[in-house]
Amino acid sequence: MERVSKAEVPEAVRQRAQWLRAEIERHNTAYYVQDAPLIPDSEFDRLFAELQDLEARYPQLASVDSPTLRVGGAPRSDLPPVRHAVPMLSLNNGLAESDAIAFDERVRDLLAKAGEPVETVTYACELKFDGLAMSLRYVDGVLELAATRGDGTVGEDVTPNVRTIRSVPLRLKDCRAPVVEVRGEVLMYRRDLDRLNRVQRESGEKEFANPRNAAAGSLRQLDARITARRRLHFFAYGIGQLQGATEPATHSATLDWLQQLGMPVCEERATASGADGLLEFYRNAGARRADLPYDIDGVVYKVDSLRAQRLLGFVSRAPRFALAHKFPPQEALTQVLDIEVQVGRTGALTPVARLAPVAVGGVTVTNATLHNEQEVARRDVRVGDTVIVRRAGDVIPEVVAVVLERRPAGAQPFRMPERCPVCGSAVERPEQEAVSRCTGGLFCPAQRKQALLHFAGRRAIDIDGLGERVVDQLVDSGLVRSAADLYRLDQARLAALDRMGHKSASNLLEAIDRSRGTTLDRFIFALGIRHVGEATAQALAAHFGNLKALLDADETRLLEVSDIGPVVARSIRHFLDEAHNREVITALRKAGVHWPETSGAAARDRGRLSGRTFVLTGTLEGLTRTEAADRIAAAGGRVSSSVSKKTDFVVAGEEAGTKLARARELGVHVIDEAELLRMLDGSNP
């Protein structure tokens, strides 16, 4: 890199450097002092690298107050300051594999110049945790002081809080060194962040954006009792000061020694030879990243020999013997261009942010899920906002935070549409549910394939041979738009489908024709009404006896049906009130789908098991569970999936489980398969 003289520093460059320093310091304060970062780490790294580059090209720009000479932020004034016996320095970053190769070359060159030439360098490789750096000072084996890194020279005394971290030993095992200062990282596991944020939400408090923020916010509480309620972890990764003991010869041996003292040391570490070994560790760590219980944002390489480390020494703010090789950023800044609503196979409406293209996690991201209306409102995402987008592994990108200070004037809050953007049917969001749904289940193109597969299922209309592959072709070709169109298919159209053939087409047409004759409960179940399973469909058919009575029933009448509550009644009514669904039901009837219809009273009175509720559990010897349920329904009985006080009989087979125990607890009559068969045959009334 070519350096230039002071006279050659353009004014624009000088102003840019000044702005970068102020911006970096502002973000340092937000990140280290306030525990409320405004931008992703990748964006901060970009600003920092730009300032480093300018100061390298124009040495005259360097100043004693430049953030490139600092490690972090100033300590909080409300926590006692601690001066580190050995400064806690930061590491230089590598962002590409070429940086790791260059690091290895640089180490070998420097060792050669120091009179210690080596052909291949051995490195200690570790994970780079996304947490809070910590120094633990043990005197005569007892924890005396715990301090944050702060600005690298002066940190904050958080000893009472660290004592609440159960993975931190209060006394080291068999430690004969008068002073051991352990360096490491405090972090929060993802599962514990989820738990903490759930508590924060329930109490109406601010949620934490990521585990690092949660760990920092928890550790730096003035009240250690708050820290104690939050589950923090600690991993040691080195030694700052050591008195009265012989230092191990290598970094990897140092970690083994710390582990013997009782310090938690991450097992995800290894030694590697040369640049190839570094890159192998990096790639393996990246592949395991999503499966780890905690967040990492890269790996750390350190020359393993401590003698070699001393020869290599330090530059301003970082050791020459170490490199932090970061993964492609999983978070980045971008702008929300629009918020669209997608309709899933089950009718769920999902708001999706259309983004200005941005590189995240090694790919270009243009869309990110906003999950549901409640999440959009909670994060207050608006069109035009600058947002932080996260992508972890193969997880769908999501918007995790809004940079409010960059919100444009006039940005409007998002509102979920009242009509489905695909089919125009009404949208509903039941009470106590987060997901809004399209009510046009039989008609909506977005739900078409799922609706057809459910309609044709064995427990519904039962069209043998109408599987996913055939449904995909029928819908994609435009031959079938609703379940009623199945009954208009002919031999020629079916035979033209991929891998169908004449014989298969004939078999499918026969199955479709047979399905015209069914039962009312199967037809109701086949409609795919949300919350209406087989047992509820049987109860509806038994109560109303015919389709017209069901179509005309209001919520009050629906609530008269056994085991139907307000949520199910409302769901049924919303489905049947949607004109598109009524049109498909009418078309199905015109296509010849039929069943015996009676009055509700007659339906309830038919059969020897009328009015009786059964629950099946365990393995039956002569009947499958499906066959048993069909025979019970044919005899006028009802099969439920759960045991309650309203259950009349529990039919218990081999290896019956919790339902049998529940029946005995409630005093419900338990019978075996033989007794059920006698009841079905009428020999045991």
C-alpha cells in the first residue's frame, strides 16, 4: 500500500476520517456502554476497516484518540473501574479465506526474521464466541475479581454478578499459583435467550436482539439478583497474568491446564498445521455453526507455541500471533422497499419484507419473513425503514430490528389486509392466535393443492390414487381449480398426465366415481374446515343430520353440538359464510356427491351405539383403529381423541398408554376389543 505525504491528504479524505471516528465512537458507546447496538457487527467492521485503511494510506491522519487504537468503549460510570494488570487486547479480523492464508505467510515471515524459521506453523484453533469478554482474577485459588474488558486497559468490576454464573468456579482445583488471571467469554445460550425474551414480553419490557446483547445486559446489572435469574455461561480461552507457577509451553496446553483447574473450556477446539489446517477448522466450524447451542461469528487462530507468540509480539491494538477469521455476516443493514402478504398452503397469511438486495451469510437476500401481524407491530417495521436482517445457515432470513433513527418521514404502520390477496376471500384471525388466515379454503388458489389432498384423503372422500404427484399436475395444468372439478375429468385428460397412462387413468376415474357416494360426516371432514377433525365432523353430522341444517346453523346452534366450543363454532361459521366455499359445496352436490340425509333427531337416534362416545387406545388384535372407528360411527357412536368425563367407554388394546390411565382416574368404563365387538353385534347392549 502506497503512503502519501501530509500535503497530499485531500480535504474530503480528512473530513471522511473525522466522520468515521465520530461514527465509530458513537457505535462503540451504544455497543459497549449502553448494550444497545444500532447496527450489525458487519456494518461496524466495515466502518472500522475503512478508517484503518485511510490511516494506513495517510499516516498524518493518525491521532492518539483514534478508535483504531482502542479496543472497546469506556466503562460505565455506575460500575467501579478496574485497571487490568495485563491489557485485554482485541484481535485483527480476517473476512476471507485469503486472509487466513496471508496470516500464515506473515507469521512464518516474522518468525524467520526473528531467527526462528519454521516450515509449518502449529496453531491452536478455537471458536469465536459472540458474547462479552471477561477477566477473572483468582488469588490463592479463590475468585477475587471479575472485570469486563472496557477499553482494554480499564474495565468494570462485575464480581458480584459473575459469582452468580454457575459455570464459573469460585475456587480453582489444586491451584498453587498465588495469582491466576483467566480470560474468557460470558455468553448466553439461544434457548436461554428465548426463555428470557418470553419473560420480557410477558412483563412488557424490551426484548434482547441477540444472545450477546442479553449476556452484556444481564452481566452489567447493578443488582446481582437480576443476573442470577438469567442463565449465563462462561468459557475460558487464555491467561492474562500468572504469578508463582510455570507457564505451559503452548496455548493448547494452557487450555488443558485451565480445564484441570476446573475452568470451563470449550471442547470445540483443535490444533492445526499451516494454512490448510486453519481453513479445514474454519469450514468444519461453519458447517456445525447452526447446530451449536450458542452463537459464534467466526473462529480464532493462535500460534500454539507461547515462545513464538512472544517473538511475534503485538501491534498497536492486537497481537501479531492471532487472527479472528469471521464468517460471512449473518446480519446486515438494508432498506424495506415493500411489505407483501403471502398465502400458504393452509391459508396462513405471512407478511414478507421486500428488501434492497444485501449480502447476508454468503448469499444475496431480497426477501425476509416478518412472521405475522403481531410480530410486525411489535418490531414496528414500515415500508422505507432501514432494518437489520439476519440469516443463520439455511434459516429463512428475518428482520430482527429497525434502525429508528433512519426512519423516513411519513412511514405508515403495516396493516394486515381484510381480504385474501390471492382469492379475495375474507381474512380472519381468531382470538388468542397470532396467524391470520384466508377463509376461502375450498377456492383459494394458494390453498388448492393442500385442499385437494385433504379432500381426497382416505378418511375423507377417499379417492384412491389421487396423490401429491397427480394433484400437482392437475393444478399446475389448470385442469382442476376446486374439488368439484375432479368430477369433470375424463379419460383423455388424465391419460395425458406425466406417468399416468390409460390403465392408471381408468382406475383413478373409477375411484372418483365411487367417491360420489359417501357419508355426511366424511363430507364435512373433507371440506377442510379449520379445527374440524373426524370426531367433530361426526358430531356435526349426528346433530344436524343433513347439510342444509348445518349450513343454516348460527354460532348459537353450533354450540349445542357436543364438544364444540366458541372457537370451533366461529371457525365453522366463517368458513361456511364465505361465498366461494358455498359455491364449491353447491358444485360438488351438482356433480353427484351424495349421502343419506335424515333429520337431526333421527340421526342422533339411529344405531345401537347412538349417543355413546368412545376413545381408542393401544393396539387391537382383530381390528385396526381405523376399522374400529368406522364400525363405531356406523352404529351411531362417536369416536373422540381424548378422554374426558363425557367419555362413555375407553377401548383398550395392547400397550395402552396415558389414555387408559386417564380413564381410570376419571372412572370411565374400560372395555376390551371383544366387548366392543359384542356391543357392535348387539349381543351386549
